[in-house]
Amino acid sequence: QQQTTHILVVGPSITMESMSILKAKRALPVLFVAAVVTLLVEDGLKTPVLSRSLRRQSSYAVVQTNAPQMHVPATLDLPSQRSLSLNLGGGDCKWTPPTYHVPDDIDFYKTVIAGFPSGDKRMIFLQMEALTGWPAKDEWDFEHIGMSNHPFIKANYPHHEGIWGWEDEADQVVMMVRNIRKSMVEYHDILWDIGYAKTWEDATLFLDKLYSERPPLSDFLVWRDERVLDEVDWYGWFIDYYMEGGLLRDIFTHKTTTKHHWDMLMMPTVYTRAELDYDLIVGADTVVEDAYDPRCATVTEGCAPVAVISAENLRDYTRGKAETALIGNVLKRDSRIGDYVIEQETWDCIWSELIANGKGLKTVYDRPTPEAEYNFSAEMLEAMINELSRLITKYSASPWNTKITANKVVTLLTEHRTLIQEELDDLLAGRRVLTEKDFLGPKERERRRNLTSENKEGATPTTDQEGEKDYSRYFFAMDQKLLEVRRIDTRKSLYKKRKEAQDAAKNGTF
């Protein structure tokens, strides 16, 4: 009975152990297959098998090493995929913010968005970001935060508000053209915010307490008007620079100039306008051979723009969608960025999302208060008309008139000139009344000063501010510090805006 009991107890134990071993042996092949599949999937997620096979990098596919190269869309690579505006079909879309982290190992075809200083370049790079899912970066960010692989570069260079901070990273240039009058008003805002509207404590801080008193508002307005008149020349000079592929010209005479003179022009806060005089530095009768900015040689297609874009057209509900299509086609010129562009059927929708629906980062058009209105004197308006006429005449003639970009420049500037001429006509007819805070220019201010003196009993007209304190040294010092302060403020602002955009994208609060 004990033996029988022993058999009954031990017998089942041996049977259960045998069954466990048998099950384990049967599970081994399954576990092995599962492990292999896991490895394949894990590696495939890092670099998709299809993409690796087509690029002859796969360990799991036999690929002929002498086979012809096959074009593989960049979006096959998961590391290259990003937050792209969604194509909902039938021309519908949904805007999404771009991916702000840009991998270093993607070979982009990079675009410089160049334009005279204003907020309008932001509108253009927002279109590029929405069309591709990749972000833009400012020239100052490249210079002071560091180099990166961003495919879109916002630039004011060669204007004194800009800097060539992107080294040799660019492949093509698009040029933004804005109404010269609006550009002058925005430049005034820069001068006012930095040069005058700050508290006196702030002003004396950045001027190293050079002066014990602040110049009166009237003196600031005189200085501002003279600077804005200079900017009219800078405006045309900027367009010439890009249209002619970086040809070195004097800002004020528009003559071709020497590299030495050009380098001086690039330091406007170091030299006064008198010290930069063309005849003084180059010589009135000097024959100057054409020379080009050497930086343009680092751009794959040079500094001449492949397209001219109007932010004002982009805002227009009739012409805006065509401007978005122009931007999309510029990006499609090379597959290294073109492969990321969303389908063309959605481009009209992308325009609607950004412009009509106000998606994306804020632009100059999203200010809570309307832009301040200023009038310009006849002297100031005539200076703008003269500069526009010079450019229109130049780019309407041969060989320019066969170029699409030149024709676009002529069309835009002709429209702008018409608007300014209408304003001048209104002014001369008395339908516009000037105030002291308007852009009067030196001639109108002198006329008013003399008129005031004549109206004073027993007074005689003064000349050249006779008897008034000379604040020229103050304003020259302000010129020297203005750019430095502007650059610091710009870097802080750009960093803050980029951080806000990244946080918004991360939190889904766009």
C-alpha cells in the first residue's frame, strides 16, 4: 500500500515535469521567430527597411551594388518626417505648426528670404513653413545662437539692420519687395522705439551718459527725417544688390564702387555720410571695374533672386493665392526641399488658413492697434517717386525686360509709385494737412521755422538753427549705438518668439 501510494504521488510529478519540458521545447521556435521579428521592426523603425533597401543599406535584402540609383522621396525616412499641414482631400487642408527641431543629417536645398527691413518677410517664411513643415531661422540667430540645418533663412543683409550670419548654407534667394512708403514708416518706428521713446535713464545708459540733457522732440524729428531720406536711397540700393547678383554699388550715387568703399558702407555707424562720400573715397573720375560681394559665391545659385515676392499681394484676397503658388513652385525647383512640399491641390487652402483664418505666428498685420498714420511732405514723397522711377526705368530696359523677376519688380514698383503720386497730388491740393510730427523733411521744416520767426514781432528769420544748441554729437553717438541696441533687442525678441512657438506647438495651443 505504501508502494502504491508512493507511485501515485511520484508518478504524477514526473508526468507534469515531462510535459513542461515538452512545452518549452515546442515554444523555442516561436520565441526565436518573435525575437527576429522584434529586431526587424525595431531596426525598421529607426531606418525603414524599404528606404534602406532602396538606398542599398539594408541587412535584410540582397541589393545589387551596381544597380542604377532610384529616387526615394525624403518622406520615406522616419527621421525626416515632421509636422506637416494635412491634406484632407478635395482641396481641403488643416494647418499645423512646423517641427522646430531640425535634424542635422538632412540635405536641404536652402532658401534665403531677403528683403528691406520690415515685418513682411515673416509672412513669406510662414507660407514656406506651412507648405513644408520645416521652420525658418533669422540671420541673427545663425550669427549669435549658432549654425543649424534650417532650410529657410530670413535676411536683411546687406542693409545695416542685417548680417550675413548663415555662412555658406544657402542655395537660392527669393526677394521680398514692399511699398517704399510703408517701409519708411516702419523704419521710423524703429528709430522712435530705440532712439527716443525710451526713458531718459535708458537712453543715457546706452549712450554711456555722454550728455546731461535729452535733445528736444523737434531735434529728434529733424534727425529722423534726414535718416529716412537716407533710407530711400538704401531701399533702391538693396533692390539693385540682389537683382544684380551682389554687384558692389555706392548707396547714394548708385555708381559701381570699390571693395574698400563697400566695406566702409557696411559700417554706417562708424562713418558719417560725409566720410562715405563717393568722390572723397573713390574719386569722381575714377574708372571702377565691376566687383561683386564675395559672399554671393557661397550661394549655390548666387544672390540674384529666383523669384520676387510681394507680401502685399500675399495679403490681397484676389492675388494672394497666386503668390502662395509662386512660393510653392520656388520650393519645388529642387527635390531636396520640394519632396517635403504638400500637394498642390491644398495650396489655396494653405493661403486661406494663414491669411484668412490667421493661423500661425503673429505678423505685423496682427497688431492689436492699427499702424500709426503719418503724412509726408512733398520733398519726402518726391524723393520716393524719384527713386522708384530710377528703378522702373532701369529694370524696364534691355536686358532686364526679358527676365521674369525684373518684370515683377517693375510691376510692383509702378503700383507703389502710383499710390505715392496720388498722395502727393492730395497734399499739393490741400486735401492732406501736415503736422510737426509728420515726415516734413529739412526743406519744409526750415520753411516753417522761418515763417514762425517772421511772425514774431521785431524778429528776423534765422538760418540753420542760428542760436540753437547743436545736438549733432548726440545723434551721431545714437547712430553708433542704435545698431548695437537693435541687435540685442532683436536677438531677445527672436528667442522669446521661437520659445513661445515651440511651447505652443508642444501644448497644442496654436
